[in-house]
Amino acid sequence: MFSSVEADLISQWRCSLASMPRPTGTAAAVDRITELERLKCAAAAEQAQLSAELEEMTRRERADAGVRKEKQAAGVASQIALARHESPHKGARLLGFSKALVHEMPHTFAALQAGVLNEWRATILVRETACLTREDRQTVDREISGDLRQLRTMGDRELEAAAKRLAYRLDAESVVRRARRAETERTVTIRPAPDTMTYVTALLPVAQGVGVYAALKRAADSARSDGDERSRGQVMADTLVERVTGAPADQPVTVDISLVMTDRSLLGGDDEPALLPGFGLVPAALARDLVAAAIDEGHAWLRRLYTSPATGDLVAMDSRARHFPTGLGRFIHVRDGGRCRTPWCDAPIRQLDHAVRHTDGGTTSGPNGQGLCEACNLAKEAAGWRARPRPGPRHTVETTTPTGHRYRSLAPPLPGAPHPGLSKLELYVTDLILAV
Ligand SMILES: [Zn+2]
């Protein structure tokens, strides 16, 4: 399984940790916790060095093969992400961190290697010096990480403040430039909150952010002074929904959300949760309320999809078309739970991809289709990457990276599956495509 003696050796260390005798007393337990923390730091340093080397080796190999310079490192960050079980986005940040640490911050790297600084604190120093010139960055590196005794006792905030103080002193102008560049990163994101709520977060330039908040607060103040009994927070939230969607907050929004639930949950009062692709599970009772409200407004469409009763895999729909037709696209989106199929990615689906490329004979079909985010779809096109559907309990895609490492992605389980008591396909899951 291991392609090198060293990887095999590291695996043996890991196994030997769990089989060590239990500590004989409290002091021995603390000693061991301390040493393991140092080991984690040293492992992080080694991972950083290996990541930087992986990119250099890949560049050399591709340069020899005549690949253009700007394409030589394509996909390396995704390989690191897969190896570390992280999203490709995080993989890119880890690679950037590794290169800065290894090539530009030798003292910080040495401190990480020695177990004085952990990976997060090293990340703080890399992040806070990202806008500086190489020389200025090295000055911060030397002044903060050069003194291991001082560094050992510094917490996250103290370290961040020390790096900021030095960076402002060395190059105030680049700090301002960095603030301007940050404006290009404005965006809106969504993530689940407890109790079937969601956080919709907008990252905005400070003036706009304060403006949005002030406008919502003003609306709340005036509603409350007119005798509105909702709380200030409730009015602000409702006003946000009304102004963004153009519909009152207590009215269904006419956006297709593709709620998936079993017919037993919809009609029979069963408690099996429904699935909202891109969000996650929704309690059955709440899903029934959503459906009832949408039906009242004439906004509900029912669509039946069938799954294999034994595995919960959706049945495929075939097509000869080059582009994924709407029905098939919707099917893949629902089957993949609205999330990119790259392991550990978690980003929303942006593109429908042929696992085996269309030009290599891949069909436009459910089995050969997968939902990917934009970054993963791009990474997959880099030299040496392959993907293909494989047999599995549910829809499975196997990705092979340029180094020959293989990773499997299994479609998430859908409501209603598996059910050993049922054996015929047509008996099973109803999918409800619903506009609420
Ligand atoms: Zn992705």
C-alpha cells in the first residue's frame, strides 16, 4: 500500500502510539500530552516541507515534459487537499502557507519543527505578513520567531498583535493596499445553524456592511414605534428577506429548493427527515409544513424519483445529449445532495461533470455524471487526473491523482433508504420538487 519505506515507518509509529502502556500516574500523563503536542507541531512542519517539495518536483517533471510554466503546478493543491482530507480550497491555502514558511520564514519553520509553535500560530504569522515584501517578512520572522524562549509563552492574540505591530511599522502602505484588495473578496455564503435555521452571511466592505445593518435597524425601530409586536431581531430578519426576495417574509418564496422526502413522511405522518440538497436534513413535520404552505400558494410540484430499496441509490436516467438536460441535471443535483462530490470539499455544486470525459467516450448519464464545484471541475482537467464511476453501495466515483493515489466519493444517503423489507424499485422513494 505504501509507495515508500518512510511512509511505512511513519505508519508504524502511529500504530505503536495506541499500543503503548497506559501512564502510571498524573505526571506521566501530562508529560505524554506535552510530547504528543510537540510531535504534532513537528509533523506539521514536515507536511509543510513535503508540500513545498511536491510542488517543486511536479514543476520539474512537467517542465521536462514541455508544459508551460503557468500550468506546471496545476492540481498540486488538490492533491495535498485529498492527502490531508481537506477541501481543495483549504488545500490551496495549506500549499501557500507551506511555501511561505519553508522559503521565506526560516525561524518560524524551525520553531514549528522544534514543537515551540503550533500549526495555527505559524499560520497567523504567515497570514499577517502576507502583504509584506520578502525582506520585511523575513524581519518579522526573525524578530518574533528568532527568540524561542519568548515565542514559547505567546498566545494567539499576542502573536497576532506582535506581527501586526511590526508589519504596520515596516510597511504601512501595503497594509492599506491589502485592505483595498480585500474588497474584491466580498461575497454571500450560507451554512446550517442549529434547530433547522441557517446563517446567511455577507462579507462586505465596512461602509456597505454598516449601511445594511443601519437600514435594517431603522426599519425595525419604525415598525416597533408603530406598534409592531415582533422583536427587533425578528423585524430585521423579516425585512432582510422581504428586500432581498421581493416577497413578504411570511409568504412562500418562489425559488426551487428541491426538497426530497419519502411518501411515507409526506402522506403517512412518518418521522423520517427530509433532505434539502445544499443544506442537509429537515425534520419531517417541518418539511410537511413547507409543503402545505407551498400547496396553498399553488407553488408545489411533485416529482417522483425512485431509489434502489436495498441501497438508497437513485435510478439513473440516460441521455445521448452532450449537455446535461434539465431533468438529468436536477436528478444529479438531488442525488449528490447539492454538494460537490470531491471528498471533503463541501462546496455547493456549480457544474455537472462527466466523470469519464465526453471526448473519452463518457456518456451523459446519471452513473457517469457528478456534481462538482467550479474549482474541483477545473482541477480535474489538469494533466494526470482521471475519474470513473465504480460499483458501490450508492453512486460511487473513483478519482485517481497524477501520483496514482485513489479516492472514492460516495453519494450521500437519501431519505427512505435503505429498507431491507422492500425489494421492488417502484415501491420506493418519492421525491418532491417544491417551490417554497
Ligand atoms: Zn469541490
